[in-house]
Amino acid sequence: MKTAAGHLTYCTNIHPGESWGDHFAQLKQFIPAIKQQVSPDQPFGIGLRLANTASLELSKEEPLKAFQQWLKEEDCYVFTMNGFPYGGFHNVVVKDQVHAPDWTSADRVAYTIRLFRILAALLPAGMEGGISTNPLTYKFWCNRCEEEKNSFTESATLNMLQVLEQLVRIYRNGGPLMHLDVEPEPDGLMENTSEYIAWYFEELLPAAVPFIMEKFDVTDTEAVTIIKSHIQLCYDVCHFALVYEPPQRVLDRLQHYGLKVGKLQISAALKADMPTDTTARKEVTDAFRRFNEPVYLHQVIARKQDGTLIHYPDLPEALADEANPAVTEWRSHFHVPVFLDKFGVLQSTQEDIRQVLALQQQRPFTQHLEVETYTWDVLPPELKQEMSLSVSRELNWIKGQIA
């Protein structure tokens, strides 16, 4: 739906299913009820997630036309897609496989190009579209030596240029402006602003500028402008909160380097101060232990007294070090409902959402806002509600912050 802060939706990766039939059944079940509760009198935008299998099926003319007709009948539209998870995302162990196949794989390239072709067919006239994607690869898959990391980065970046070429051709041939939105996250090859900026200027632009100049007969300055229009950042609020980067700093640095935000992904992480008292600390770590589930990665980034950070690849590793006396705060990559800021002795990083929405209203930096709380199935029982009510409550809370 269109709000004063931009197009607002939620990501349908919260719904299970890997085939297009599964996806479409979930959309039919939940979207009309959610629209009625948050956007009854205006078109409702959808943040579409398609698994690879579903994307192959929806690429065919008949199901695509049927979906377009359904969107028209329901007064809905698609403006953004989530191309991060390629395969199974529910009812299987996801963990680090959320990055597979990574950007060194031809399968990732083909999947992403396929998603963009679908998005181009679905976008309303005159509207730009974006697809978020993983930050090249999972850091621990290429951390044995600097040479291996550099090889992974080069291969992944060169593969991304194939998508960039397609986006430029579509736009120059009269199609919509679409951008690939790279999403840093803890333990991704890019997990903070510094790593994203370094990759953009040290890896992407040196490879992409001559590539675009040759393919489209433009100057180097024109090539840089083209690249910055089609390769943007997916700013996941939870992810940047986890690495202790305040929204103002993130946006100031991006603006300084002339880099764009394609999508604001609105999400919240768990956090808590770590007491020095043994009993009180045990109460906090026991509370985190209730969120230790086997499906998704729940990286923990701990802050020490001196301000330095300790990175734990998953919640069990942090719990094994729960008595570390140097640690003063934990933040865990567990997407919790954005409308709550307290979970017993734990809190959420909701304040970062408030800050980033205020900044979006002061100086808009994107037109795409997407709530992404994909963990409803694995939340502690007392936090679970009927899905359409949960999603509607999140979207209405965001609308209230914007208002």
C-alpha cells in the first residue's frame, strides 16, 4: 500500500511452500484478509517470495496470466521480491544453506534473472521494482585464507554482472527500472556498511564500469550512474542493529558515497544487557535459550566492556560462552514481531526501526518498505497468533509510526 513514507508491504517468505501452487494457495488464503485489515480502500502491495521451483512454474504464460488477473481482482500489486532464499525455507533445517547456491553459482544467476523477468511482467506501469539477494556468500565458506576469499568475491561479483546487464537492457528497451538489492547480514561476506562500501568501490565498480562501457557504449561517468541505479542496498534494520550500526550512521555513509537504498526491510532482533550478577545473568541466558531452535541461524554478536565485538555463528555457541565476564550485551539474529519491544527480561531492537522510519520521513531514501518477520512458526508459543492477525498488527504498527 502507498503511505507517506513509500510503498509498504510484508514479505511472503513467512508462508511455507516451494511450488507455485503452494505459494499461490497461501497468497489466496492470507492476502485478502490482511488487505481488509490494513488497506481496505486502496491497492495493497505484495512483497513476493518465490522459491526456485515456483519461479520456474510462474515463468510460464498461463500461470503468470492467472496471477496477473488475480492481482487485478484483489486490487493488489507486486513491487518488490525476496530473492535471498533459493530453496526450502520452512519445515526444513535452513541454517547456513539460506545462502546456497551463492553468487559463485550459475544457478543463483539464472534464478535471479528469472525473478526479474517475472517482476517486470508484474510491476504496475511507471513503478520501479527491486529484488533483494544474499551478500554474495556465507563468510565461513571462504575464510580459510585471504586468497580464497578474494577468489570467491571476484567470481561472485563477475556473476552478478550478468544480472546487471539484463537490468540495463530491460530499462533501455523501455521496460521498468529495476534494481538488485544486496542484503548484508551477520556472517555474510558483507555484514556491515564498511564491508558493503568496500565491495562496491573495490570490487563491483572496477569490474562493472568497463563491462557497462563496452556493452552499452557509454562513458565511465555514465556507467557509474547506471550501476548505482541497478545495484543498490537492501537495508535490513535487524541486520544492521545486530552489528551495532545506528541508522543515522548507515544512511550518512551511504549518502556520502552516493549509494542508494533499494529496499528498507523492517525487522527487529533480540537483545539484552548482560548483568554481572551470576543469578541475573543466568536468567537472561535462559531467556535466550527459549529462542534456540533448529531451523534458522541465530547469530549472536556480543559487545564487550571495551566496545569490541565477539561474533558467535549461532545461538548455541553463545550459550556455551554465557559466563564470559567481559561481555556486557548480546544481540541475536532472531526476527521477532516488530510491534513488541520487550520479551520478559529480553528486549528487541525496535528503537532502530523507530529511528530509521523517522529518517525516512525527514529525507526519503527509498520507496520500498517491507516488514520481514519470517519466524512465526518457531517463536515461543505465547508469541504465536493467527497469521493474518500477526501480519496486520505489524503493518498497522508501522503505519502508526509513520503517521
